Amino acid sequence: MLRAQLPFTLREADFPTLGAHYRGKVRDNFTRGDRIVMITSDRLSAFDRVLTSVPFKGELLNRLTTFWFEKTRHIARNHILDVPDPSVMVVRKLRALPVEVVVRGRLTGSLWRDVEAGKGASAYGIALDPSMRKDQAFETPILTPSTKEAVGAHDLPISQAEIVARGLVTQAQWAEVSEKALALFAEGQRWAKERGLILVDTKYEFGLDEQDGLWLIDEIHTADSSRYWIAEGSDERFASGAEQRGLDKEFIRQWLIRERNWKGDGPAPEIPDDVRVQLAERYCQLVELLTGGSIMLAVGDTRARIEQALRRSGLL
């Protein structure tokens, strides 16, 4: 089924009558009045570059996002208003904060690559214990924010002090953002543990309403924005220095580094169909594990299905 969907992946959502269009790495956003129609495409990005598309990726990401938005309403209010199609969310229009809030429970991924390169976590204003090993858990989760740059540009690490000093947010706003992000991460870790997974790290985005009230926006705890490991055998793999078993986008990052020696600079390599399907398999497995149900996917023209749903809901 995943391979059969390859010709139908949604690379671009072109619905100009929906409103003013902004294309992100993965989502096509259409703004009109006080609402935004967010269409989650099947585009795949890595190292801040859009590379290819993955079958059913938009639908799978959207399913997880709506699942987690509902599950965390008691922690942070979110911007979702309606879900007219598995790949579409209608959300309230807010002023997005110009920072991404990354919460990490382990020393791994890009932070570990920085440590290997001798940079450590100084860009975040953090001094790491030099004795820490790859994949080791922090005593408590840490915040490593980044700026939110335009599509095609690298997001840049930034310290919490610099965020406030540059006026990106106020001290009071950052205090609330930090509190919400850590609470959301704790809830995500709790639920993941119940499902046999480890939520290793993730990123959150927040926005402000006209009264400067804080809202959770974009996506939450998806395979694109988060790192998940299989819990069974994780301690043993850490002790032996073996690679963890992941169900997230790190698969494609490691493939690019290992097979193509590419970390985002220079021409982007082609991604073989087999790799695109393997990534889709991981996304499917993650959705099923976290939501506790089987996924009903249908091979076919994703764009046509979305258009029908938008018309039924009166958005087109």
C-alpha cells in the first residue's frame, strides 16, 4: 500500500481561493480573516531542506498532531478549530513566536553532533557535563531553543537569555513558554512510556492572540518534530554503545549522513523509493503505537480527496 501511494504523494497544495498562501517546509497555510487552513503535505525535509515526499506522511502527521492536541488540552490551549480532512486542520490565526522551543531528555541527535564537533551546547548558554555519553539521559530535561528561519535557511541555536535580550519575547512570556513546554514534554514522556516508547526530544511552537495570550500551535509530538525510541532493550543498547531503535525522522537524517555524506550543505541527494517507503513504515508504526488503533489508509489522489473535503466543509 505504501509503495502504491508513491505516485499520489502531495508535494504542493495549490488552493489559492482559500486565502493568502504561505508555504512552509511541510505545510501549506492559507489565511483568511481570523482563521488559517493548514494543509499538511507529504513533503519531507531534513537539515532544513525539502528533499522529497513520503507516502501518507501528511495524513499521519496530522493524525498524531490532532491526537496530541486533544490529549494535552489540560496543559496548554491549542489553535485547532476543525479537521475537515485527515491532512487538514483549520486553526485560529495567531502571532507565531519567532522561536522554536526544543526540549531534550537525552544527549543525542544534533546536540550530540555538536558535542562531537567540539561545539558543545555553548550556543544555548548551557555547559554540559563532559563525561556524558551519547544517548545518556539528562537529570532533568533541558531547553535548547532555536530561531525560526525562512524555508531553505538553517534554524539557528539561541540561548534563553538571548531570546529575551533580543526582544523576541518578554521575560514573562518566556517563563510561561518554558513552563508549558516542560509540562507538555512530561505528559508526552508519560504516555509514550505506557505505549512502550521513549519520547527523547521534541520541539514546540507557540503563538499569541490579540490579548497576548499564549497558545500551542503548529504540530506536537509527531515523528517530524520529535524523536521516539523503542523502550524495550534501550538500556542494554545504551550500555553497549549500540544504536537505539527509532520511529521518527532521524532515520532519514542518519541515512543521509551514512549513505550520502550529506548534512544539509550543497546539492540535495535523491532519495530512493525504498527509503521513502521505509520511513513511511516507521511513521505508520508510531501512529498505531501511540493512538492504540490501526490506521485506515486508502491509496489514491491525495489532492483530490482534500479538495472534496474542503468543498464539503464550505471552505472552497
